Amino acid sequence: MAEIAILGYGTVGSGVAEVLDKNRLSIDKKAAQPIRIKYILDKRAFPGDPRARLLTREYTRILNDDDISVVVECMGGAEPAYTYLKQALLRGKSVVTSNKELVAKHGAELLSIAREKNINFLFEASVGGGIPIIRPLNLSLTSDEITDLAGILNGTTNYILTEMTRESLATGAASFDEILAAAQRQGYAEQNPADDIEGRDAARKLAILLSLATGRQIDFESISTEGISRIECADILAADKLGYCVKLLAAAKINHEKNEVAARVSPVLVPKAHPLAMVNDVFNAIFVKGEIIDELMFYGRGAGKLPTAGAVVADVVDAVKHLRYNIIHFWSNDPVNVAPADAYPARRMFRARGRRELIASRINTEAFVSGAAPGELAFIAGPLTDADALALGKELVKSDTGCSGPTGCSGPNCVNILSQIRIFE
């Protein structure tokens, strides 16, 4: 019998216990031995809970118990999770976690310890919730060189953008703040949603995928990151007229010969015919391109109690089946060149206020459409780097002779740039 400990009895931790109980017979068969929970670490009391007898507030009980072969971390946050898990690995206990912050920051070190101890540090649920993506990158695609990664990696932002799109197209109006509040009421967004809506959660997940694809630790803070809080209804309506939808995308290109990655998280326009455009609500998807396999897409629920718990339990089974055999490739702390975020130019949609003929006379552009309000329009230009886009914006807002107003005014000879969004291609 394999005895395990669960650290944290919140949404995911209780889900892990539920899955282990609900599917006990099939899980025990797949693990080739019974798996039983011996401890649940949590500071809170859960009166009346059927597993209350397993609760402990003392991590040392778990650490010092030689019968515990696998520690399952569902606490979240960098500390004390990092300290606890490092101690567990050093004691020869395999570790399973759903903690993307921990993996993104300390993955190389913890994987190295697991390798030295011939045990395992597994983290399938850290990216994409219930979507199997870590195993394919670690096992199924090891014969290939991954060149491109692009994903909708955050369910909160995807839900908000989906709802904003629906309301914008139905009524011509949508409020980011109101939809965020609705997402919080339904449990799709945290009370402090900053990591989600500002893109940091997606950046951590992208860093984990890149670390696996390159074999080197990618610092998520080196990834250019922009959230969705500045997206307006007018952007969504203009994009729709041009044949696109707005998604928060985590995307990267990998140049293995140069040991270089170019990565960013930002709102982008996805062509409506692209599979990623059809990923809505809290669902996630990861688009992978390799030199041999060409294109693959992994799709499913990127969050939620049971989908995430299911991925954690799958790792628990793997850990129990390989108690003294390391099965996951590790990534090193060797340096990798992080290219400028706009190393790869992209076409962009500009939304502006001004006369169409005035804009057309200043730049080469395509696909003009009317904007959401009188006097507004949208057009596509590029490919452009970020610096190119900034220069183009400055060129467009130059006042013609005869305009007495300031740059960007509403005079007949002025152009006011309202927003610009990259196009995913």
C-alpha cells in the first residue's frame, strides 16, 4: 500500500481526496497497489468532514513519517510550499503539485533534487488544469523540436473576453468591470484577480512550457506581459468586422540553433477560422508546432475542482508506480537568450478617430472598417515591431497645416489613435 499526504484542503486538495475515493478501485488497479491518504495538512478545522480524522497542522509529522511515499501539494503560493516540498524531496519522498508559481520559479532546482534522489517531482496540473500537456511535452514529443507555442492559458480572462464579446455583439456595449464582478460571483475569478487579468498567471504557465520545450529554466518575469484591462467594447466590435476575435494569448517562438526564445503574453486578434478562436468561456487550449509533428492543439477545462484534481491524481498514480525511478526530464539553470518581445513583427489593428482619406494618405494600410462610434474607424497595418507601431502612431497623429488644435485633437486634419492590438498569425 502507498500512503500519501495532501498539503492544503481547499478546492484542489479536497478534489484530490474526492477523486481518490470516488475512483478508488480503478486508481488502485492502475497504480498496481492501493493508494491511501494518511495525512491532510491544513490550519483550518473542518467539523463534520468525513476526512477530519486525517487532518494535521504539523508538517513535521508528514516529513518524519517514513511510510509517506508521496507528498501532494495543493496549497498554492511560493511559500511555505517551496520549503515543504524541497524538504520532502531531500527525504526521498516524491512530490506532486498543481502550483504553477512554484514550478515556474523553482522547477529547475526541485527537478534536479528529484533526479539525484531517483524519485519524482510531477506537475501536470500546473498548466492547463485537466488538460494533459506536460506529459506530451515530456514524453510523446521528445523526438521533436518544438518551434512554436501559443495558448489560452487562463480561464478567468478567457471567460471575461468571451462575455464581453457576446454582450458587445448583442447590444453594442460591454463593461469590463461588470463582467469581472460577475466572474467573481460565479467563482471564475479571485477576489484579487490581478495575476489573472494582468497576464501574470499565463506568463508563469508559458514559462513552464518553454522550460520543458527548451530544457532550460525560463524566468517568467522575462516574458513581456500585458493584460486585458484596457480592452474595450469598441476594440471587440472593430475586430469582429475585420474577421477576428480578441483573446489573451501566451505565445512564443523557439530558435533552438540560437538557444533563443521570443515570448509574450498579450491580447491579440485571432482569425475566426483558427481553432483558438473557438475556445470560449473558462476553457483553455494550447497550440503546439514542431519540426516533425507540425501542429497539435490540446483543449479542455483549464481550471475547476475536479478537472485539476484529476490531473493531480494522474501524477500521484505515476509517482506510486515509479517510487524509485525518475520518469520526468529535467530542465537546467543554463542560460537561454530571451529575445525582445517584438523580435517577430506582426500585423496590427489600429482603432482611430479621424478621416479615412487622411489616414490613407499617410500610411500604406488595408481593410478599413467603421468604428463603434461616429468618426471612429479601424484598419490593419504592418507587419510591425512595437517600436514600428509607436513610430507609426506618432506619424498618424501629426497635424496637417491649417489645424489649430493640439496633436491628436478632434479637428478635421488630425488623427487620434485610440488603441492598437497585435494579430496572431
